[in-house]
Amino acid sequence: MKLFDVYPLFDINIVRGKGCHVWDDKGQEYLDLYGGHAVISIGHTHPHYVEAISKQVAALGFYSNSVINKLQQEVADRLGAMCGYDDYQLFLINSGAEANENALKLASFHNGRTRVVSFAKAFHGRTSLAVEVTNNPKIIAPVNDNGHVVYLPLNDTEAMKAELAKGDVCAVIIEGIQGVGGIQMPTTEFMQAIRTECDKYGTVFIVDEIQSGYGRSGKFFAHQYHGICPDMITMAKGIGNGFPMGGVLISPKFKPVYGQLGTTFGGNHLACAAAIAVLDVMKEEHLVENAAKVGAHLLEELKNFKGIKEVRGKGLMIGLEFEEPVKELRSKLLFEQKVFTGVSGTSVIRLLPPLCLSMDEADDFLNRLHCILK
């Protein structure tokens, strides 16, 4: 049987990792400035994480959500204390797309509406509702294109106000920082205006923190730079440091109903053990603070590089926009300098390293990038 060929692949087989470094099957070491699409939060093969998963799978890897799983409540307690939303409710699933799917479904249950406001260059996932609010017609199949969504320009407050004033918008969904869209930043004025208008018209405010959350921005959630509290916050990527997990933080104004939402694998014992270990390491090693400190250093230094049109981001979520396509630059970084990075579109390099990236490793990357750009 052949694999369904939907991924363009680099001819590199990664077999081992530690911290912010990975190795291929030939023994070649690489500096990981991409973390597998922002998934690796505490670093590859952290010993506490490895031990926690090993112990849990040796005891019980999975049982259904029809019985008590005290690990789920432990995740909720730890997460609430760390992120500042301990009065919210937590629904655990398996991925970011599922998180957005369930948030949008819950919003529609809440107010009975069907229209959603999303934004230019938004990416929210590939399942039915999540892909419909994603601003990329190439990945929206006809069965998904149901006319529920209007895409507005990011940071256009007047356009947003006019759309919500129609009074029939179910939800506004926005990324804390746009990732696939090229590290585009919503302004504080815009985020606060969304909060105000949603309150005015009974619209649900959803912030997608799947890529920008879990400490990546230098705060636990990127929207916390703006002094607002959404009605729902969606999460995934960094939660399990590679173990599939997603979640929705849900305001107390939403009342749960038996059978309204559900999942087979979500919040399973092994996933919860991974999530608890991640929160342990984030707290003990001050990784949110580290992301803020090392990210600020990178942002400042990168602005001095010739050839970079614009540097955007917060913490360890950084976009480097160039005048020319970056395909060759990215290849040189990977194959000549042995650095993994990401891209957005044709002209943006994305940096999404593990949150444990040290100052020395950041400077190592800057030196390797300088070798390519000089």
C-alpha cells in the first residue's frame, strides 16, 4: 500500500531529538527552530515527560469517557492556575481543528445563529467548520463551502462593527497571532473592539490560540497582551509536546448539556499524563518567561539583518518577511546550515522553536542565518 501523497517531503529522516536539536538516520545534527509546527513546547525527549508517559502507559493507556478519569481534572486544575482562567471550563479533544470545530458548534448551540466572521489569511484547521472559517479556497471542498462565513480584513475595526451590527453573527473567530497567515498581529484596539461589539450583539468571541498559545508568545496566551477575555479559547499543538491533544476553554456563561459534545480519544489517560508533564516543566523551568526573553532578543537582533523586509512576532513566534521568495533561503538553512525553519506563503520564514531555546542557541541560529544572508 502506498501513502496518500499529500505532503511534499524533504529527503531527511529524523530519528532522534533532545531539547532544541534533532538528528537524522545518518547521524547529522540539526538545530530545530520549527518544533514540528510549534508542537514541541518543552523540548524533545525531556526526561520528566518521558518518565511520565512511560509510567502512565505501563499502568493504563486508555479507557473511555464514560468513567471518571481524575487526570482530566488535574489537567484542568493545573492549566487554570497557570493560564489565569481557572473559572472557565475545559473540554478535551485531540487536535486544533477539533477544538475549533467544537467551539463553533457550541457557539451556535448558544445563540442559535449560523453566520461566522473570520479574517483574511486565517487558518483554523481542515475539518468541516474549521476549514470553512479558514481563508484558503484551495483546501475548502464544495461540501464544506456552505456560506456560513464572511472574511474581513484583519484590524479593520469599522468593517467588523458593520458586520456585527447586522445582529445575526453567531461567532467571531480570530487567531491570537496568525501563524499560517505569516505572523500577522491583531492590534489591541481591534481585539478590544471585537470584545465590545460581541457583547453588544450577543455574538460569541472565540480566540484561536492553537499556535500562538501555551506560552509561545511570551504570555500564556497571545490575546493576554490586549487585556481581553474571550468567550472561548481553543488550544492544541504545545499541550502534549507531540502527543496529540486539543482543548477548548469555555466561559462560565455556557452551560454544559449531556451529549452536546463528545469524543472517543479526547482527554485519554496517556494524553493527560503528557499534558501534566508539560505543565510541570513549563512551571519549573519558567518556559513562558524564557520565550519572552529569548524571543525579544531574537526580534531585536533580526531587525538589524540586511535583506529582511520586516520582522514580526511575539516571544518565540517570529516571522521574517523577505522581498523575494524564500524557498532557496530555507533550503540553504536546512541543507547547508542544518537549521529547521518553517514558511508562510512564498516570502515569509517562520520561527517556532521549543520554548526552552537558550540565548546561546538563539545566537547560534543568528550566526547561521548571517552566513546565508551575507
